[in-house]
Amino acid sequence: DTGVSQDPRHKITKRGQNVTFRCDPISEHNRLYWYRQTLGQGPEFLTYFQNEAQLEKSRLLSDRFSAERPKGSFSTLEIQRTEQGDSAMYLCASSLAEGGGTQYFGPGTRLLVL
Amino acid sequence: SQQGEEDPQALSIQEGENATMNCSYKTSINNLQWYRQNSGRGLVHLILIRSNEREKHSGRLRVTLDTSKKSSSLLITASRAADTASYFCATDAWNKAAGNKLTFGGGTRVLVKP
């Protein structure tokens, strides 16, 4: 399967703990996006990478959130000192710069903060 | 914040009937995309329509775009039980900083009864 993959698929953590999620995009895609989706809502943009450069961050991405894409391939999203309000589905998507904007989404990581 | 408003929020139909859902947005766009999401899963790209296009077809899907009214519609013909899902419109207002960041609506939950 050459689609976008995310790991883990589910994560349960206690408030105050740190968590890290991984996204592996489609191999030739140079653009990578993170979105967050809460129950009953549409996804909301968090951040965007072109190759290894993080070009935009949403104001939703507080100081407790950090994302990296060290070699322009996979990306990680870390949440420090998790809060119950961080409970959501975290979605990763990738696209080609020349692909006309179609984004291909991974299955998501569902986070529950107790 | 979410740009798109989708109408209706929920739709229940019998198998074989057509399903129509609408999306309105607020700002200028590069393109508009429709995605499907089965419960608790990732998003599947259905169709992309560019701002200079008015109608597009893909299998049983028909999408229209009216940029003067800032609205789009998705029609699913001859629905099947497998079409049961949430459907989201997403607008892409490309810029160099944010790439093809997508802004999603709240979604329409479609139930197709056998």
C-alpha cells in the first residue's frame, strides 16, 4: 500500500503526558499537512510543510505543539503536557506541489486524554 | 475557523434515491474539493473542481460550482448503502505561505437505508 500512513492509530494518555504521532506521506509528495478533527466537526488546519520547511502554523497550534519533517519525508507531531481539550483525531495529508491541490489523507490518529 | 457551511447537516434516504448536499463558502478560492469520511476513519478524496469550472462528473457523483454565489453542490445518484458516510466540502485558496491549505465545512452526514 503506497498511501499515507499514520502511527499510532489510537492513543490514550493521561493529562500532562507528552505524546508523539508519526505520518509517512506518499513517497514522492513534497507537501505535508496536519489537521485536527473533533467529534462532529470538519478537520481544521494545523500546519504545513513544503519538503522539510514548515511554512505555516495555525493559531490552533499552541506552544505545546511542535511538528517536524526533518528530511522532507516523514513528519512527527508532538503535544507536550496534554490537556483534555487535545482529545481529537489528528489527520495527516500529503500532496504534490504540481498536483493541483488534491490532498491524500491518512487514516488518522485518535487521541484521548484522560 | 471553518469557511464552509454545509446543508443539510444530516440526510436520510432510501437506497436508489439521489442525495444532494450543498456547501457555501466565504472567500475567493483556487478550487473546491469534496471528501467522504466513514465513521472514525480518514478522508477519501472524491472530486476536485477548479474555480473556472462549473460542473464536473465522476461516476455517480456530480459536482457544481457557482463562484458568484460562493456555493457548490454534490449530487450522488442511485445511492447505495455503502454511500453512508459524512461528506465534507473543502476550499483551497492557494498562497505561497500556506500552500494548498484546505478549509473544511462542518459536513453532511448521509444515511442510506437498504
